[in-house]
Amino acid sequence: MKKTAFVTGASSGIGRATAVALAAAGFQLVVTGRRRERLEELAQAVAPTPVHILTFDVRDRAAVEAAVAELPAEFQHLDVLINNAGNAHGLAPIQEGDVADWDAMMDGNVKGLLYVSRAVLPHMGEGGFIVNLGSIAGHEAYANGNVYCASKAAVSMLTRTMRIDLLPKGIRVAEVAPGMVETEFSEVRFKGDEEKAANVYKGVQPLRAEDVADLIQFIVTRPPHVQLAEVIIFPAAQAAAATVRREA
């Protein structure tokens, strides 16, 4: 029987690339997101891999619980959970921050991860694996990153405590913390301002979503006695959160 991977935020970026990588590794998929048409395109792209689509916002606890409770029998045993869904909104000093942006980041990056994990864990037994998508922002502060950094620091600490709590159940837990990855991330952060988003990567060859997906695939396919607990992944042009070599 195929193993099953549950991937949140699978409609684009790292989530989509991870779903494709896990399908290639032999997993069947439960993919979630807010844009059903994108998830349907993903299902077609990985055919004939079995795919079950769930459409919800991870910030909506009732929707998360209802969706997971209705999983078909063939998808009810979950071997891998990829907590990828999250967001960044705005880049402002703390005294000028938008409270709505703060709520969106804390609700999506922290509470959403908790809601999904809580719903999925009853479907996961010994040998299961959870990967939480963190960020270098959760390990290093940078100017104007305040609430985003705080939310990803919470992901990092949650990962460590989840690993302790779930050890008796034989469930491994890892954090993958990327640096600069070119996805829709910056367009969302700058609310659709394409010029600002493009400037983030100007003069730099950033990571691709597929680079992070390859790492995640590697982590969850290690032998049962091996656990990569915490991995930071940078493009070669980056040495720290705010230390980047740009070409002219």
C-alpha cells in the first residue's frame, strides 16, 4: 500500500513543488489550499498518483477539523505531514505595523500549523514524520521583520517541543528553514507590488521551490533510525538572513 503525504499550501511555491517531489518518491497525496483550481492542476500534473484535494484556509480551525474528519478510507492513514502553509505581510518597523498583517501572520504561520497538526495526528502512527516549514527569519532577526520573525521563531520552537512530545509515539519531527526562495512569497508580502517583489532577488540567484522540495523529500525518506531535525537551506549567495552577495 502506498504511503500518504498530507501537504498544506500545495497550490503554489514550496508546497506544490514538495507535493510533486513526494509523488515522484511514491507517496499518494492529500493536498490542501484555498485555490481549488490550482490543486486540480497539481493532481493532473502528478497523475497517475492518487490525490485527494481539500480546500480550506488553515486559519479556520473548524474547516480544518471538518475536512480532515471526512478523509476517504484510503487516505485516512497519514505517514507524512508537511506544514507548509503560511504567509508574510508587510515589512514595516513595529511602531508602524498593520495589525491586520500581524493577525494574518500569527494566525496562519502559528495557529494554522497547530490546527492542522492537531487534526492530523490521530491519523498518524509510529513511523510518521512531520516537517514544519520555518524560515531563517525564525533563527535570526532582521530590520522590519518583527512579527514575521516572531511567527517563524514560534515554528522553530514548536518543532522542537513537538519532537519531544511525539518521541514516545515514534513520530519524527523536523524543521526546514529556507533563506531566499523565489516564489509568490514576496508578491504576497508586498501586496502585489511586482517591482518591490522583484527587487528582493535583484542580482541574486535565489533558491527555487524545487530545491527546498528536494531537501524535504530527502528528509522524509531517510531510514527509520535517522532524523534530520533542523536544516537551514540558503542559496550560495546568502550567508545570513540579511547578508547577501549581489551581482551588479
